[in-house]
Amino acid sequence: MSPKTRYGCDESELAHYTCRRAPHRMAVDGRLDRPGWREAERSRRFVDLVSGVPGLLETRMASLWDDEFLYVAFWVSEPDVRAKLVERDALVWTENDVEIFIGGEDCYYEFEINALGTVYEVFYIWQDALKKGSRFDIPEFELKGRRVDVLGGFQDAMRWGKHPRGARWAFMDYDLPGLRAAVQVQGTINDATDVDEGWTAEIAFSWSGLRTLAGGRPVPPRPGDVWRMDFSRFELLEFCGVKAEPHPGWALNKHGVYDSHIPECFSFVRFSDEPASAR
């Protein structure tokens, strides 16, 4: 399938990001004013998921890696930082969050976090890949006894019949081994009486935890390897009690449609052996 006929995006419009070596093991406390993140290459401003115009509020990301972890950071400008959901795997995408999708071999992984540090995770496997004798034919991905949904199926009107590969099994109770994540708020959360600067998020994905996702690719990656990832933000806007629906989605590059779940539209992330300080 050519980029011109692919659902949602043109490959020529996708972002390319170079992920450089972390200078040391990162603390993962949400504070991004430390060595490592100060030297990391900060991305361009996120753009509207559909149109590609710059987002109303500024959002940027950066990424680093070492032999044990892939690190991702977000800088989120927000004059009124809000978050309510506190339960693990609550639907934080229904309020304000930042998100990371990591593309894999016949699968992909979704991570979301809000300004309270509430995490939501899902592991997706294309239905045509989850079959007897495949690499996913393991107890971890047994459909029975797991909390599994279907993305892109008949009940999913937003995506039904749109992606050429079809539906995905969504493992809603999946927890990535070794995951670490933290946030810091620059202001006062859930207080509309003042003006906030925003919030920052810092996430570490263990390479050992990503081994299933990677399939035949080496983990950690080799310098020069390219992975596909999506970095995005969703913002619940409300004026005079009326919520904007769907609420705006901003990403490192546009998808052309209001749908984050298009691996062909994920950005290109190239791993470099150069330290971030050498940039």
C-alpha cells in the first residue's frame, strides 16, 4: 500500500527524531531541569492530529536511552492544570493526558498518563497475528480469563472498516514490566483561581519489558536502528459548562484523521550512540 492511499497520513509528513544516549541513569521523578534532559533534543511543538497546524497550547517531547531503559519526557503548557482520575488504568484520555504509542512486530503498545500520575496501558495485537503457533501463542496473551476488548471491530464505529488490516485485540489489563513514570506540576492542580505554567512527565520503559513487543528486533536497539513511536496529547476544553467534543488531540506529526491508532502514522525514532551532550 503506498503512502498516498494509506489510511490517515502521508509518509512524507511524518516526523523524524534522534534519540541519543542518556549521560547517566535517569531518576524518573518528573523533574526535567536536570542534566540529561537539559541537553536532550527537545522536539518541535506538537501539531493538531488532523490538520497539522500548531496546537493551541505548547507541547514538546524529548527522548534518551541507555542499555536498560528508553526514557521519554514531556513539557506540557497548561494555564489551568486539571486531573481527576486516580485509579490505575482509568480512562485518562477522557480528560487531559499525554500519550506514547510504541510500534512493534504485529502489535503495538499504548501508554497514557495524566497530571496526577495516573497511568493507563494497553497492549494491542492485530487479530490476524494472534493465532495458534504464532509468537503470541503464549499464556500472557490467552483471550480467556483476560480483560480484552476489540479495537476497530464492528462495535467500534469510529474505526470499523477504516484501517486496511482490520481489528486488534486490546489487552486492557496489560502492565509493562519494569515501567517507571512520574509527573511534576508547575502550579496548583485543580485550582482555577490562579494561572499555572503547566506540568512535566517523565517515563522509563525497560528494554526487557519491551522484548515481546520488539519481536525479532534487538533490545536494547543497536545504534542506527529505527523504531516507530507516536507522541501525543489530548486536552479536554470546557467553556461555560460546555465540553468541546471531540476534545483536541495534538501530536508530534499529524495523522490526517482523529485516530491515534495508526502505526503507519507513528513518527520515526532513530537511536544514536552519541551522548546527548554532544548534540
